[in-house]
Amino acid sequence: MTIPEALRPALDRALMKTFGTIEFDAAPTPLTGGLSGAQVLRIRVGGIAYALRLTLARDPLRDPERGFACLRTAAEACLSPTVRYADAADGVAIMDLVAVQPLAAYPGDGAPLLVELAQAVRVLHRTPAFPPLVDYMTGVGELIAQHRAGGLIDPAATEELSDRFAGLARAYRTAPGDLVSSHNDLNPGNILYDGRRLWIVDWEAAFLADRYVDLATLANWFVKDPGGEDLLLRTYFGAPPTPEQRARFEVMRIVNHLFLGTVFHNAAAAERPGQTPADRTLAAPSLAEMHRGLGSGAVSFASWDDRVAYGKARLTAALDGLRSPALAEALETLAA
């Protein structure tokens, strides 16, 4: 793996300050993971392997000043691997490397995994407040606008989705006590299992947000039935959820589908400008079918077409939720 020449001076500063050398034991190799704009590499120095993160692009979301502050807070709470070096100006961070095992190897029937995830998020939400960035609902609205302007999907196919979300955004307000340090992207690629415990990585999208963002994200990736949903919430709150807590959770599960659908499509449009799928409607396999395909290997996020189809599945799930009586009942509960 070749380090971008423009980043070499910053990398040399990081290596010298951390290890007293600028030499690697072997050539860096890429670490697979999320869809962020950072380059994450496995490096070996002094006989020990570490994770090296290089920020390649910067914008309001990809801001190392905020992201590295969140990373340090999470590491101090023992949620993320130890940070050996992090310089926001240079966009370089070095962390301990987790020897990863598949999440599927986590023991039990899925319930113990949900319990540890809920406990980890509860700890996260009690850490010192992360820096703010944007009101979460406002940010999702901006993603929708970008999605509709991008042309990957026919705007007519998402008009109802956009209109219904606008109504939801007007009706929903985060409770003041629910603004917490939030990861905002707890997908399986950002949750590592080392055979003993879970670690959370990639804090690029972290900021002060509604606590139900993280809870909804976990539910939409890991919960398979109402029993799992109850276990997640009961573990997190330490008691059965109140009607208001369940209503906020219901709202944010729908918003999370919308968030992920637009993120997948906006990234696909940026990767291949001007290219569109043969079918520009939301027609695609269901979200459950896509998740089964991901589990079996029939669907891969390495495929541009599969990522587009996955985004469609998430947007369809969001539209179904926005139309549902359950959402109307949740909003009635919150209004009361």
C-alpha cells in the first residue's frame, strides 16, 4: 500500500513522536471496514501491529478536530482501542489494533450480543458530551435533498418519502435530556469482536445527537424480532421502556432507514458520477432479503449495484414506516 506523498511528512511526525522511528517493519496493508473517506491501514512497528488512520478528505462531517475528540473520549471510556497518537491538523491517528473475529462467532443465540451492545451504548451516552455538529433531523433532511438532486433515483420515486419525512421532522423534537455523545453509525463494520468483548471504531460521524439514533441503528442491524427489541431497550434503560421511550425509538428506527438509504445512494452517485441503475425506481429486494444475502455472501457491499439495491431496500423500509399506523401512534404519544 502506497502512502499518499502529500501525507508523508505528517505520517513521519506521527511515527517519530509515537515510536521514535519513521520506519515500518513491513509495508502497510489496508484494513477493510466502513464507507468513510479515510484510509485505514495495518502497520507494524517494533514488532507490534497498530491501526493507522489517514484523513484523505475534509468537510463538515469529515472533520478530524471533532472526530478525534470523540475518538479520544471513547478510548478513555474503554469503548474504542487505545489511541497512541491523534493530530487533527495533520489528520493522522494511530490506535491499538484489534485482532478481529467475525461477529457471527459471538457466543449465544444473539441475545448476549444485544446485551453487550446495549451496555456499550449506555456507557457511550454517559461520557462527556461530544462536540455538536447539526440537529440530526435537519441533517437527514439535507441528505434527502442531496439524494433527490443527485439523480441516481428518479425524484418522482422519492417524492412521497420526502414529503412524509418533512412532516415527521416538523412533528418530532429531541428531548433536552436525550442529547448525548452519539456514534451515529453503529453498523456491523464499525463493531469489532476480539473473542472476548466488543470494540467500537470509526468515530468520523460522531457528534452530540439524539440517544435514539444509536439505539435505532443497533436495532435496524441486529434485532430480528420483538423480543430482541425489548431486550435491547430493557438492557439500555435498566427497566422496561416507557411509552414515550418506545415512541421515540419507533420514530428513529424509521429515520435511520432513511439516513442509511440516502447515504448509500449519495456515496454511489459520487463514486460514479452520471451513472444510474437500469431501474431508477425503488424496486429492489426487501431489506430482509438483502440482509440474508449479506449473510450468505450472495450480496456484497463491494459491488456498486448491490450497494444501490441496498439503499433502495432501506428507503422502501423507511417509506413503509412513514405510512404505518405505528408511526401515527408514536407521534400521538409524544404529542400527549
